[in-house]
Amino acid sequence: MASAPSSAPGTRRRMPTAIKILVAGGFGAGKTTLVGTVSETKPLRTEEILTDRGVGVDHLDGVETKKTTTVAMDFGRITFGEEFVLYLFGTPGQERFWFMWDEVALGALGAVVLADTRRLADCFPAIDYFERRGTPFIVAVNCFEGAQRYEVTDVRQALQIPPEIPVLLCDARSKESSKEVLITLVQHAMRQRAAR
């Protein structure tokens, strides 16, 4: 006997599997841009204008033209057919907002740590955080215009990233490049789960 189509009256439609991914990194690394680039819906943004209250607290070396900052999180969504929905949570990059990371990180499959070669050391706290939690992560080097270009091997060495963790170059403004970053993370997280 054939089963009724999922759209038939009286049948239950299966809810898609939700996958939660974090996008973390230093202040100005491109987290808001990446989430907005790939989200199929208008992303939720909690950006505020930088004011003089951040002087001495928010260090703008290398990102002097930045005018806003994420104060809570960014949120976006990507749906894959009727089977999966990917929820993206961009974390705030400034130390004064890190208290929110524990809540946002609950239930995450993994994390993308965005690195900016102009301020490479700014992604160390995110790397340390995910290593301590045992959260699978990858490092995506956001290639900003005018920033010095480095080889992936140089970034891996500078950040002391072990060979099993993917490190790749990306452009957070490019949908294809950002999608490749997310695919790489999901594949890495699934390999880690299978190895456990």
C-alpha cells in the first residue's frame, strides 16, 4: 500500500532538522557580513553605532573606518529543502560582550572562527573558547581589500592550529565563498562526531 503524500490532509509534516552554527572571531572580522551574505531571510542584527564611550575599550587599530558594532548577536537562516534548516548565530567580537557566548553556544554543531590578518591575534579568544568547550571549529581567513595576504600555512602556524582543523581563505561578502566555509565546517563537525 502506497503512503499518502506529505501534503495530503490529515498527514503530519515532518519538521526539518535544525542545525545551529556559530560565527565568531574578533571585532571587525566580518561576522555580521558573513551571516547577512548567506541568510535567505533578512538577518536579525543587533548593531549599534560606536560612540565615544568605547574609546579606550574598543581598539580600532586596523579597522579605523568601522562605525558600528554587534552588541548581542546576528541571526540568519538557510533552508535545505524540507529536511534541514541551518541557523547562524554571529557572536559579538568585543570582550565586554563575551558573557553572551555561553548562551549562544548551547547546542551548536560547530563554529566558524573568522580571522582578519590585520588583527590576527583577535581570533585567539574564540579559538581558545571552542577548544575548551570541545566544539568543532574551523578558521576562515576573511580576505579584506588592502590587507596583507598570507598563505593558509602561515595563518595555521601563527594561530597554532593543528592539521586536522581546516583553515581556509574566504570573502565574507561572497555568497559562494561563505557557503563553502559553512560546508567545510559541517563536514569537519560530522567527521569529528563519527570519530567519537
